[in-house]
Amino acid sequence: MNQLHIAVVGNCQSAALARAIRFFVPGSTVQVFTLDELPGRFAGSEAMLAELDKYGLVVAQPYGPDHFPELDGARLKTLRDRVIQFPSVEFSAFHPDCIYVVSHRGGLHFVPSPLGDYNSALALLGYNLGLSVDETVGLFNEDVYERAGYFRVWGLSEEVLLGAGRAVGFPIERLYHSWMRRGCFMHSVNHPKLFVIADIAGALLEQGGISMVCRSVENHLPDQALFSAVWPIYPEIGRRMGLEGTYLFKKPTVSDEQSPIITLQEFVCGSYASYRGYPPGTMHSMRVDEWMGKSKFIEYIVGRRSTP
């Protein structure tokens, strides 16, 4: 079986991983199987196993039965001699305000903002509390971040990331420390920068015993994630990390004719416009739902209205 025939099973990070592998191993054939496509792509587990059996190496992120009920990530390791698992890279410390919002109105779906599926917890909170756009923009400050716990997210983010690597036997700790030395290594909570993906691809190929011709991906390939939404590091959060921050949000790039960059004011205004399509109580985020149950925090937020 051709070892250079490689399958990548994973989430939205898998396409970038496949591009890095193709660069590292010229002549390799790399096929991506995204998790969301699995149920429609295969009639059942046997069909999926038969397809993956054609590949000399399968690299896969762990996944649950929601993506493919008949063959979750644990059972996929029945191809143990040819399957190497790697974790999904999720890290919230740089962007603790970035969340997903869901609604059950008309079926479960993500509620959009000007940055697609990414939303601001503070923007949703302000909307839920009846604050104006200007009042909600005023929530983006160091005191609110402190009370919201935004400066205490690093430890949990690190624990989640390193734990995900250890759970599948992937050497992520060594890579993680090298990423930290480069500053911010994420474009958002779940879109890592290109050098992160490249390091993971290299580690997987090493585990698979496949030689690489080069490791300097950034000198040759564009970071495709930059064409998607990019969440900023807020200045107050950046200062705590020794990093430069901004309140400029980047929308997904659809054209060169119009700038994808919007201000905080524009982002909150656009979020409010989207939220108005949902009746009260139909939008949910674990963090904002938790905040709504904390009377002292809510009293503080609402009380800011009367503060000059």
C-alpha cells in the first residue's frame, strides 16, 4: 500500500493540514474527509472503513457519534496500525469574548454576526439586557473584562489544549511551548495560525515514519485562515500578555473591492441587527446564560447606564 496516499479526517482545520502535508511530501496524495460531510458521504461504517482502507496513512481528529453515529473516533482506531490521532486546536485565552450563539428557532442553528458564526459574549449580553449599541460598546473595557473573568482564561485554555493532546497520545506539549514563544498563535478561538498547523502536520508525518523535504511552510504557502474571520486581541487583554491589541474585526474576505475590516462600533451595530431577527429567549450561549444567572454581575452591567 502506498504510504504517500494519506487521508485526513477532521474539522475545519483539516484542509489546512492537508495543504501542509502536500507541501512537506511532494508527490503525496492527500484526501480530506471533513466531519460534517461524513454522514452524507458514506452509507454506513463499513463503507467508510472500506474507503479509508485504501490509504497508507490515516490521520484523524477524535470525534463523537454526532458526526457519524456508526463509527465514532474511538471505533475508527480499529485501523490502529494505520491511524494516528491528533487533537483539534482550540484556545480561548487570546479571544475570551469570542463565542458561538445558537437558536432553536426554525431548527437548531448558529446565530450570525458580522463575522459569521463568531459572536461577542458582551454584545449578546448587552442586547439581552436592552442596552443601546453605544452602551454595549462601553462594556469593552478593562474593569468589565476583570469582572467577566477574561484575564483568567489562560490556565483553562492551556489545560483543555494539552489535555486534548494527551488524550490521543499526540506530543502537543512540546509544540505548544514553541507556539507561545511566537506570541499569539490563534486567529480566533478555533482557527490556529499556519505555523501551528504546520507543526502538527510535521509531527504526524514523523509519527507515521514519512520523510519531509522541508519544514518552512510560511515561506511558501499563504495562511488561508486569514481569508476567514479574524477576531482581534483586545488592547487591555493584549497588554497583560505583552502583545499589541486592537478593536478592529476582520470579516470573511469575499472581494478585494471592499475592506473586510470593521470597527468595534460597526461590529456591535451589525450584531444587534442580526439579533433583532430572534425573539427574546431564543438565543443561547453557555457563557451569557451563566452571566444572566449572576445577579451581582448583571447589576453591575446595568448600573453602568447611570455612570457618567
